[in-house]
Amino acid sequence: MVLDGTILITLFYGVTFVIVLLQQNLATNQKMTKLATAPLGLGNVYAALGGAVTPFCSCSTVPVLSGMMQARIRFGFCFTFLMASPLVNEAVIIILWKYFGWQYLLSFVSLALLLPIVFGIIADSLRFDQFVRDYVYRKNDIPGEVKTSTNTGFAVPLKAKLKFAALMSKTETISVLPYLAVGLLIGGLIHGFVPDNWIINLSNQFSGPTMILLMAILGIPFYFNLMAVIPVAFALTDKGIGIGAVTAFLVAGAGTSLPELILLFKLFRTELLVIHVLFMWLAAVLMGFFFYFYF
């Protein structure tokens, strides 16, 4: 467990360093303007990829979502970002590869990006933005317009960028240490002390498809960081729980939670909250069934 933790922490720090360094070389305002004016579909792709490089959990996604909506980013793009951001980031990629292998990793990431893109297009096409609270969209703003600064400032030296990337990587690494430690500890306890027969009996009580549906429901109210729970998921699959059911639990639990819904209630009306939960549950079920049938 100590060796696994050391490897994961080292990889996380290195990948985060590279991501932060790359982000400093992107023209943020230009990217936001490009996103706001992109056509439906292409903008959803941008939003999903943007969510993938942001290390947010479901709750910390909400403030970013609020800023995007107040900047008049198209609702379908915001909805895609809301779904994709907590499911994919550099830490999740590293841990999925470590525990489940590159085939599972590629499939998980592809679906975790594709489904939010599709659901974002659906949400936009069906005008679900009508269920956004009125105050979120400021009356004096022009839809599709993003305010950008005309002051380009001075070029930041490479040395300063490297120092900033190192500082942010250290901060991010320290912030995820408790989650990783808890996940590794619980995973180790399940692997070493939970009897195989107990897990097998549990999985035998329900069929594979039924377990997927139940695990997707069970995951919705929980609030957890996906990175911390992946070691637990690996221990469960090692004990006999199907990969499809475990995947459904991971997606539902990471994609939404009661604390997130409380925060979203300030932005969304009840109808849109229900839609968000249903879409995330459906994404969890679809991903669960994919891994049930193909892995």
C-alpha cells in the first residue's frame, strides 16, 4: 500500500506540473470567447475537454459553472462541463491505468467525455436553460458575448511559470493526499479482511444488470472524490463484484452528490436538478452496461 501510494503521488505531481505549465500558455480569454461562439456540438467537445483538465470534484465544479453561465456561455456547453469535470482529470487517469489497465482507462475516459457531450446537446436542444434561475443570467449581458480584457500585459518569464507550476502541483498534491490515503486504506482493508464468500453471496443475490441499476442509485447521494474511491473499487472487483456495477457506482457517486445538489439549487430550479440527476444516473447505467457486456 505504501509503495502504491508513493508511485501514485509521484505520478500525480508530475502530471499536474505539466498540466499547469500548459495552462499558463493558453490565452484564457480567447478560449472562453471561442467556446461562447462555437456551434452546438463543437462547443460541447471544447467544454468536455476543458472539464477533463480541471481537477474538480462535483461540488467544486459548481462555482466554475456559475461563472461560465454568468459569462453567457451557451447552456448546453455548461451542462456538458458540469457532467464531465468531476469524472475525468489527470489523477483519475493515472489511478485508472494503475489499477484497471489501459483498455479500461481508454474506454472509461472516452465514455466519460462522450456521454456529457451528447447529454449537453440534448439539454440545449430541449431548452432546459428555461429552468435556470433568472438572476443567474445578468440582464445587461448579450448572449454569446464574453467580456475580455484588452490589456495583454507583459510576457511571463519561463522561470516564473515553472515556479508557479511547482507551487500549484505541490498544493494540489497535498490537497489530494487525505483522499488517496483513505482510499488506499479502505481498499487494503477490503482486500485483506472482508471474506470472499460475503462479497460473492452479495453479488449472487442480484443479476449483473440489476446490480448495475442498484449501484447507480446507491452512488448518487454519496459525496466522494473519484480518485479516493478507485482503490476501493479495485478491491471490490478483486473480491467478485462485477466491473459494470462498480463502474456505475463510481460514475454516479463522483458525478453528483447531495452537497452538489444543494449548491446547484442556487442556480437551477427543481426541474433542472431532477434532470441533472437523471442524466447522471443514466450515464452511470450506460457505462455500467458497457463494461458489463464488453469486459
